[in-house]
Amino acid sequence: MEPWRYRSLPIGGRFRPRRSLRRSGGGLVRYLAGVAAPALAFLDDEGEEVLLDADEAAALLALTDNLDAATVSACPTCRSRIVAVVALVDVLGEAPPFSRSSELVELADDAPTLHLYVRDLTTRCVHHAWRDPGYDEWREAIDDLVDS
Ligand SMILES: [Zn+2]
């Protein structure tokens, strides 16, 4: 199956989630004919985004040991987390080949801050158990991007 992509976007274009896609509370529209639903979103502080479908997300996490080496702070009960851009590029460089690596590296290289925000789109987790200060940074970043 073709991975979910925003093919209509120009190279370097910006994608901001449309309001209509946001209402389901973290659950983007789950089933779209013929395309896999996005499962994991990587966002930078300006809203640039790379979306992975469920298979891609699982592959990425398997190939990178759950992104542990790049994770700054993470929800203990879902896959939402903050990753450090420099470490992410290193981790992807050391991992076995992954189909979306170059897009993630590009996102990381172009990120305006040192962190990328990973949002698990497949969970209803409200991150109650994510108690370190990273959660506030993540929440603030996601809120800004989703509500602006
Ligand atoms: Zn969570």
C-alpha cells in the first residue's frame, strides 16, 4: 500500500493540519480509501510535519531502538515524545535504511529549534503519566501548532 503522503504539497511546502482533521482529538480521520492513516507525526516548532503510517512508525521505532538515543522526554504510556534534532540525525544515520529517513533528516536539519515534537496519532492517551518538564514544552508546542 502506498504510504500516506501529501502529494499536492510543493517541495518545501508547509502543511498545517486542517481544523476538520483535528476534531477527533488526536485521532486524525482513521480510514481514507486506499491510503494508510497517519500514525506518528514529527513536527518542528514552526509546524513543518512528516507523517508516518502505522507500518512506517513501527519500522522506524524498531530500527532505531524506539528512538531512545534521540529522545529528550517521552510519555511513558504512548509514543509521544520530544526528540533532539542532532541526535535524531545521528540515530537515523546509524540505523538500517528506512524509507522515510531522508524526509526526517530534512525536517531535523531545517528545524528552527533543537527539538522535534513527536505526536502519537493512534492513541487516546492524555499523557497523565508524563510528568517531567518536557511534557509542558511538548504540550505547548503541540497546542500552538494545532490551535493556531
Ligand atoms: Zn501519552
